[in-house]
Amino acid sequence: MIINFEQVHNYYERLVFEEVVRMSESYAHYSADMLADVACVALNRLPARYVRHDVDMMFYLTEHERHAIEESLGEALSFAFSLVGERNAKRSTGT
């Protein structure tokens, strides 16, 4: 039996990556490495939700759950952009 796990992924990955790209316009001074760090920090603050197809997850969510996901995504990204920016500033000043 051949089992294909290539479709299995964390539901939040695509959401986080798309939001980091969208928000990067407001953070033009962030390098590509910093943006990758932002994505990692944000993903580590969100629960793992593994799916094969994103549409399957969205189908079973209530409106309340969708809103909670959007809220937690926003909070995780806000935290991540702040953290990465602060750490980069400390590195730049040598403190």
C-alpha cells in the first residue's frame, strides 16, 4: 500500500504566509529573513490544525469559530512582527 501524505498540512500555514506577505508592505524595512522569522513566530503561537484540504476545515467551522481564527491570527501576527522587530533592533544596536 502506498500512502501519500503530501496533501497534509497545517491549516494556519497558508493563512500566515499570505498575511505576512500582505502586511510586509507596512514593514518595508523588514528583510526576507525577518519576514520568515515573523511567520515562524506567528505559527508557533497558533494551534496546529492539520488538514488535507482547507475547504474541509472551513466547511465544518461555525461563524464564531471563523471569527476566533481571524482574531487569533491577527494577535499572533501582531506579536510576531513586534518581537522580530525588537530583536532585530537590539542586534543592530549591539545590546
